[in-house]
Amino acid sequence: MIAQPVHAYGVVAASASSVTTVDLPYVARIEQLRVQAGQPVKRGTPLFVVQADPAAVVAAAQAKSAAQRASSSCASCERGAQRATAARHRQRTCDHRRTA
């Protein structure tokens, strides 16, 4: 904080070391700013509120659903492969006993 006024020409900007990038996993827009420029804040203080683009919300829900279906399908295939392997093993065991 500057204790006395300074008159100068130029541009006031934040230093690169104090700027933080916020990445969201979806398209959104800032709906509300909760602080003013230059306002001191404590760690954890909400700075803004974002509103997700409705199309992004739908796309995210569809992607999550597709991932869950794929995971379920994969698990089903794995169980089927395990049953088939066990059946082949039992068949070989039976064949081996018949020939012995």
C-alpha cells in the first residue's frame, strides 16, 4: 500500500507473479463479481460466481452418461471373458481326465 499519493503517467497492472488463471471444465461466463479491483481479500474468499453455458451442462451430462455406459459395458465384457476362460479351463480339465 502506498502511504502518500503519487502522480505519474502509465498503466497500472498486476505483476505476472500475482496473476492466477482459472480453468473450468466447461464453457461459462462470469455472472457476478464479489470483490472490487484492488480490494484486499483473504485466502478462500469467493471472488466471482460463474454460470455454466446450458449447452455445456447438457454436453457434460451426456459425456458422463456415455462414460458410465462404456464402463458398465467394459465390466460386462470382462466378466464374460472370465467366464469363457473358466469354461475353457474346465473343458480342458475334463478332456484331460477322459484321456488319462
